[in-house]
Amino acid sequence: MPNQPIATVTLVVDAAAPAEDAIQAAAAAIRRGELVAFPTETVYGLGANALDATAVARIFAAKQRPAADPLIVHIAAIEQLALVAAEVPPLALALASAFWPGPLTLVLRRQPIVPPNVSAGRDTVAVRVPAHPVARALCAAAGVPIAAPSANMFTRPSPTEAGHVLEDLSGRIELLLDGGATPIGLESSVLDLTQPQPQLLRPGGLPIEALRQFVPDLEFNPRYVDAHTPEAQAAPGMLLKHYSPRAELRLYAGSAERAGARLLADARQALAAGRRVGALAPDEDAAALRELGVQVVALGPGADLARIGRRIFAGMRALDRAGADLILARGVGRAGLGLAIWDRLVRAAEGRVIDAGD
Ligand code: TXA
Ligand code: MG
């Protein structure tokens, strides 16, 4: 915690065509070693000069992130990859050519120019070229790679709006570029190419089905770990408690019919017990829940995973602000973006998944 709060300046920018003066101001701040939050196509990032170990250390302090959890380095274009990655295997080049700029992060061998604290002491580095015009312009203008985790406090839901960044980090960062809501709303997919077999460390905005064009047998088999165990050091991205609202969240799996019915029954019971119940629900479920007295965030039609993905973190925050102490959510299918949505819900639920059957 910094002793002196920092005055956080917010600059509103056009998401499609950010004004040059705002971008130049942000780029200069990055070069001075300051912290700048900015929108990407996935979520807001908390950026600092990736080649400046002192600036990078400030990222960890600002969001109270454990030093063992490495950061993603954002570059302006594929041509900068060799600056931060020591080896670029043909598969990395093929994936980068196909999906950058975009929501794919590749873990590669780290160049010594990237300070060790970026990667939590590992000899690898996670890197991506973001697609959002504001992020692209900032990376290009800064002239240095930008290390940026999501711009939330550690374990809080990722920020998909500028207001979420201020909720968590006001007084802890110098600058925020407010480019409105982020279009994907789920973090990037993280693919480790330093293992004998490519490993999907985090499903995200680029669906696993797209990655399988290049890695046909790619699977996602998460082994979520508790923060207080030794395994947490070895698998920093796999912390079970992550992306959590303050309220207890329960996730209902199984067929829409059975999971929906079980959720409704549990909502009734919890309300009777005096709990303040909220729900993250597909539009189809919203009316029945509201009738009971549940605070509902309707995420969109159940089949519209892009819309649900865009709104899931904002929904968690909204229910926290509304004072819910229990949040009920129904699982989505795991195809496409569903896999990333499912992963975020399981972690927000800290593993409390109730299987209502098929
Ligand atoms: O979409 C995104 O990826 C956003 C935007 C801002 O780019 N960033 C983001 O960063 O979500 P963060 O720090 O919240 O998540 C980074 C993930 C973590 O799970 C971290 O453990 C993993 O990437 N990671 C970073 N560097 C790694 C490395 N060298 N080896 C393995 N995993 C790494
Ligand atoms: Mg994060």
C-alpha cells in the first residue's frame, strides 16, 4: 500500500480513434515509470514499462498481487516479439500470424532484457499483441513493451469498464484511459509453448476450437489450486479463488431445465432464511427469479455467449454493489466462449458447483 495516495487522472478517449494527445500523455507516463490503466479488447489492463523493474514492481504493489504470479507483456506488433522472447518456434509464429492482434497470449522463453519480476522469476515470458485501438496506439507510442495484468485488485472480478478500474485502483495509479466497455469482457487465452506439448493455461477470448486448427489435440484440464498450498507457486494462474465477487457465489451445472429448477428452489430457501440473494441469469430465467425477490442481472439470451462473456464480470460487481450476500448462477455450455465463461464462474464460486444432473 503506498503511503501517499496518488491523484489518478482519467482521460476519456474514443475507443475506435483515440485522440493523439491523450495517447502521447499516457505513453510519456509509461516511459516515466508510472502506472497507466487502459482498455484492451478483453479487459482493462494495468500497464507499466515492461523493461523497467521498478515500474513493474509498482504494478504488484498497486493491485496487491502476489509476486509469484507473472504478468503479460503487451507489444505493438509481431515484429517486437524477438525483443522479449528468446526463442520463437514455428508454432508460435503461425499462431501469432493467425490470431494477433487479438486475445491470445503465448508463453515463450524470456529474453534477459525483460526483468525477472515481470515473469515472477521464471525464464519464460507471456506476450500478446492487443487488438483494441487504444491499447495498440499506446503500445506503439510508448515505444517499449508494456507489462499489464488486469486492472483489478487481486482476486476481484476483472474490470470491463473504466468505473471498475477506479473502484479498485483510484489513488493507486497515475492515469486511466477511459475507452468505455471492453468488447470481449473475458481475458485472453493463455497458451504455454515452452512445454513438450502446448498447454492451455487459461481459456479466454480466443476459443479453444480456434487454437485446435494449429494444435489439434489441445484440451483444457484445469487443476485449480488453493492459494495457501505449495502448488500455488507452481501454477500461479490456477488459483481457485480468483475473479470473485464479495458475495458467496454458487454455480449450478447440468441441463438448463434441472439446473434452473434447482437454482430457483435454492433461491426460495435462501430468501426465506433472510439472505440477500442475487443471480447472474440468462434472460430466460430472469422473470421467475425477479418474481421471488431475487436481484437479477440478466446477462442476455442463454445462447448468446459473446454477450454473456461481455457482461459476466460487470454483473458480479453490480450485485456486490447492490448488497447481495449470495449470488446464484447457472452454468453455460462449454463450447466456444462458454469454456472461458465456465472457468471464470467456477473460480468465482471457489469450486462450489452444484450438479443438478442432465
Ligand atoms: O486479456 C488479458 O490477458 C488481460 C489484458 C490486460 O491483456 N490481462 C490479464 O492479465 O488478464 P492477468 O495478469 O490478470 O493474467 C495473466 C495470466 C495469469 O494467469 C498468469 O499466471 C499467466 O497469465 N502468466 C503470465 N505470465 C506467465 C508465464 N510466464 N508463465 C505462465 N503463466 C503466465
Ligand atoms: Mg487478472
